Amino acid sequence: METNAAAGSLYTKPFILLCLSHALFAGSFNMIIPELPAYLTSLGGAEHKGWIIALFTITAGISRPFSGKLTDTIGRIPVMYVGTFACVVCSMLYPALAFLGGFFALRFFHGFSTGFKPTGTSAYVADVVKPEHRGEAMGVLGITFSVGASAAPFFGSWLTKAWGLNWMFYASAFFALISMAILWNMPETLKKKQKFTVSHLKVGRQDIFDPLVIPSAITMILCYVSYGVILTLMPDMSDHLGLENRGICFSIFTIASVSTRFFAGRVSDQLGRVPVLRASALVIAFAMAAFALADSAFMLYFAAVLFGLGNGIFSPAINAWSVDLGDQQRKGRALATMYISLEIAIGGGALLAGWYFANDFQKIPHVFWWAAFMSLLGWLYLTLNKQKLLKHQNT
């Protein structure tokens, strides 16, 4: 089976299967997010809500250098297996470890899923599509991720109300298990695959960070703290404004994201990554301002749509730009660098939002105004360095 990027068609069998696996993976860990703040409160940890996302992202960030190196040595497929297997195990254990220490331990280890699966997936995609279609491919991959992420939270909240939390956790594990099964017998795209040894787990500075990807990393950190804020505060905002299903807003913003990802990825291939990223930074800033002003369900939905549009523009462009900038022989390291910055942004945003919020709803607007300011800083960075960064765009 031909998997080389030079093969031509974007919609090859490996690419389609990978997208399906990615959608189920996204559904697995996104399904449980809207219910976790209330679940943590029931365990007596209401004041620690910021750690729900922060612990997850800390582990994901720690694991990125390992996943990047392993992706470039033992192969893309094994790394994806590690990520999906972490989802299966952790989701199955949530009902058994229903106490604060057990919950936080699982959130920590659950982070290995996003530390490994997306790194292997993005490197695989970069292998099987032409560079001039890289933005479009990342956009399509993002669409499949968003489809899984948009449907799953609503389903998870419904399942919780109808059957209880345990069934939601088991469904999450099942989604991840099917995601793993799809990867079975898919062709490996790493040409010089090595047999795994313990030495592969030894990472040096050169394995952790690709200096060529610094512009992408800075942009990611400034613009993506908003995502950590959303993940932490959206469930409580939904309760506060009287929404019966905490997953509705998650579904709305991910559906809105789907509507722009394919288009935005293709535009970034044609016009360059920097102009697209500048536009997305502004949209995300406006979305954060809308969240700050939201005092009704309608305004919350409107803000969620805006954020979804901005996120849908941003994600395929930043993914493709990271691969463009990095060492083409070490795509895993380039992607790991970008994902480390993503974890810093999401984890930092979640931790600061949870700490400052502290169940005081009058403080919520302050957090969103801060997130809007950070996105504007991202736009300013791209604007002031426009000429320097334009040479990196893929046109």
C-alpha cells in the first residue's frame, strides 16, 4: 500500500482510517470533561477544579519529548497505540478510584493519551500527504477530531443523567478501544524504523525542543490559554445560566470549529500560515470578550460559536506551520515542540482560571478579559514580526 506523500491523493485509505481513529480518540477523552467539575465537587474537591485540566496537560507536556523521539525512531503507529491505550485504562479506572487522590492520579496519567496519540497522528499525516496540501490535510484531521469532540460531550452528559457516571466512563473507554482497533494493520510510514530499546527513553535537550519552531510555539502559548479557560469555566457557566446539559456549549463550539477547519487549512496553503493565524488570533480575542459579557444562554452560545470559528481557523494553520518550520527529518520533534507549547497554554490557562475563579461567579469576566488580552498579544507578535515570519510561510 502506497503511503508516501508523493503518491498524490489526500484521501487515501490510511488517511481516512487515521481520521476515523482520531475522531473516536477525541470523543473518548472529551466525553467526560463537562461532567468532571461536578464529579470533583461530589468528591469534596470543589476548590481544585483548575487541576482537572492542568494535571492532564502537565503529563501531556512531560510526555511530548518522549513521544516526539519515539515517533521518529520506533514509528508512528506504536506511539499512537500508547496514547489510545492510556485512554482505555484510565477511563476504566475512574469508577474504581472514586476518591480525590485516585481522581487526580488518573487525571495525571490520562494526560499520556494526548501526549502520544496526536504527535504520532500528525507525523503520520505529514508523511502521507504532499507539503503543498499539508494545511488542508491538517484541517481535515482537525474536522474529524472536532466531530468526535463535539458529539461526545453531549452524549456523555446524557449518558450520565440516564445511566450514571460509571457508564459514561465505560463508554469513554470503549471509544478509545475502537480507536486502537482501527490502527491495527495500518502501514507504518517511518522508513527507518528501529526496534524499541530502553535507550529510546533517554531524551536530551535536542530531543525536547526544536528551536526552528519557536515562532509557532510563542503563537500557540499566547492564543491557546483561552482553551484552558474554556475547559475549566464552561461547565460552571452552563450551570450558572441554567443549561440542563453541560455538554451543549462544548458541542456548539466544536461544530463551529468544523465549519472553518477545512476552508482555513486550504487558505493557509494558498496565502500562508501567518496571515491566517493573525486573523484567527483576533477572532479568538473577540470570542473571549463575548464570554466575559455573557449573561444569558444565548450570549454563551454566541461566544461559543465565535470561539469555535477562531479555533477552527487557528488549529490547522498552526499545525502545518510547525511542520513547515521544523527539521523535515525530525517531524516528531517539531510537532512535540508545538504540542508542549499547547500543553503549557491549556494547562496554564486552566490552572489560573480555576485558582482565580474559586467558585466566585463575579470573577469569571476577569478571567475571560485576560484571555482576550493574551490573544491580542498573539496577534501583535505576528503583526510586528510579519516580514520576518513571512519567509516561513508555505505558499
